Amino acid sequence: MKATDMICDDCQALYEEVGEHARDAGVFARVRRNDLMLMCKAKLDKTEASYRVEVSDKHDIVYVGLYTPDRWLNESIEADLLHRGDKPEELIEEEIADLGFEARLPVEHFRNEQKQYVFRSPIFLPKSEKLCGEGMVDRVTKLLIAYEAVFRQLGKMDVADSL
């Protein structure tokens, strides 16, 4: 979706439903949406990071991920993964399994055009489902909650919890 496009009804419904579940989970500092994404602010003391839900241009993939402009946080997350010997895919897989969503999802890690460090996973929309259908809302919500649980434990992101 381009920045000049208006949000489609299915995207709006998906963002609103997932946003409601994210608020109910109580693990985010703030949850809001715009026409391009759902943004959930991480509960951090001094670091800027957010979790996002974004629908692809073709409306066939929903991306869920962690975004931060903080190079130190990104490097700290990478160091934690290296020292622990964990792969983010395995950590995400374990968390979503605990939430009742069985899947092995790739985790992309890159720096985007907005100079944000990104860890994200795609959820592909089955042809038989609507983007804002109950199944997709459930899977996206579980992946969002799993991302928060995994990344809160990495890179010293749980600093706010210890205050």
C-alpha cells in the first residue's frame, strides 16, 4: 500500500481486531494504527522500539516484527542470540506453539530505508480466508504477542520491568 492510498476495509478491520487483542494483553506501552500499519510501542525505559503489523501491497502477506532505530539495541539483540546459541526462528516457534499456533516462520533481519533495524516474520494469507477473518486475526495476534515475549528477553529490553 502506498502512503497516498486510503486504508482498505479488510486492513482496517485486521488492525483494529489485532490492536484490541494487543491492548488486552497488556504487554505494550501504547497501541495505535494508521493507514499503513498497527504499531505497538515496547515497554522500555530509555530505548525506542516498536512492534508492527503490516499488510503487503498485494494483501497476501501480513508482516509482524520488531523495529528500532537504536543501533545499540540491535547489536545487543544480535549478541544475545549469538551467546545463547539461539536462532530467532526457534524462539518464535516455541512462543507461538505455547499460544496454540503451530508454524515454523522465517525471521528476516535487515535495516530498512527509514534506517530502522528490523526483525520480522511473514504470515501468508490462505486463499480460502479473508484478511480480517478470525483465523488470520488469531495467527497475527499470536505472532505479535510471541514477538514481544521473545524480544523482551533479548538485548536488555526488559529494563523497564526491573524498575
